[in-house]
Amino acid sequence: MSSVKKICVCALCAALCCVLPLAFHAVGLGTALSPMHLPVLLCGLVCGWPYGALCGLVGPVLSSVVSGMPGAPQLLTMVPELMVYGLAAGALMARVRTGRHLADLSLSLVPAMVLGRVAGGCVQALVYLSRAEGYSLALWAGSYVVGTLPGAVVQLIVLPALVLVLTRARLLPARYPGQDTPAALREKQA
């Protein structure tokens, strides 16, 4: 994919960081489903780590400026978390090569999600420590693991499916040429 296309996809994903939270929060699913994570992870998977990290930086800041969400305290922890999501998803996608596109996506996505949550938790711990408030592993697990579990499940289902659909529609370059063509898919079914 050319750098111009990557910049356009990154800009689209950053814009989605503004639109998706508004839509999800309007129906009361914003916090549980973590809608801002979807476009950042997608950008990292599709465009690579520099664009994923940039989307993780620009997306939440743009959303905060445009809609007021996330607020300044949340923004402080969300930016590093989302930057790590985009960076790790892109870096892992560039390195993982199993010969199966779906396996590559899953093996890149899961560690990126874990690393992002750890980064967000570390920043949140620093913020709490600076305020002389208690922060524990249980609080981190409750807020970053249990509280966002529905969002993690949605990310693990939607993102690989979306990337595969876009690849089969030839909107994204094939990761393993010949494997995702209509003829190869018919051959698999036969």
C-alpha cells in the first residue's frame, strides 16, 4: 500500500475515533465496548506501526477537542494506551507470518490488546500515585480487563473479519497473494 493510501486510512481511522464513541455512547455502550480502540487497532493492522501509533495519538486528542470526550483526566491515560495499541498491532502484523491471514491477524491483535491495557494501567498507576491515592492490581484488573471485556470480544471478532472482507474486496493488498482470490476460495470449498 502506498504511503498516500496509508495516510488516508490513518486520517479516516482518526476521524472514526470521533464518530464511533458518539454513536456508541448515544446508546449507552461506549464504556463497555471501547469504540475508539477499533479504528486505532485497524489502522495499526492495515497501515503499520507508525500510522497506528499516530492514529492512537491523534484520534483521542481530536475526539476530545471536537466532542469533549474523553475528558482531560481520561485523555492522559487513553493516549498512551491507544498509541501502544496501534504501534504493537502494526509491529506484530509486520513480523508475524504463519501463512494464514486470519492467524496473523489474531496473533497480532491479542498481544497488542494486552500491551495497550498494560500501558494504560501503568500510566493510570502513575497518575494515581501522583495524587497520593491508592492504585492496586485489583483496580487495574477491574477497570482494564473486566470492565472492557465486552469491547475486547468485539475487537477480536470485528477486526479480523473486517480486514479479511476488505482484502477480499481488493481494497487492501493481499497478504498472501493467491490465497484470498475468489478462485482459491472456490477451490477450498470444493
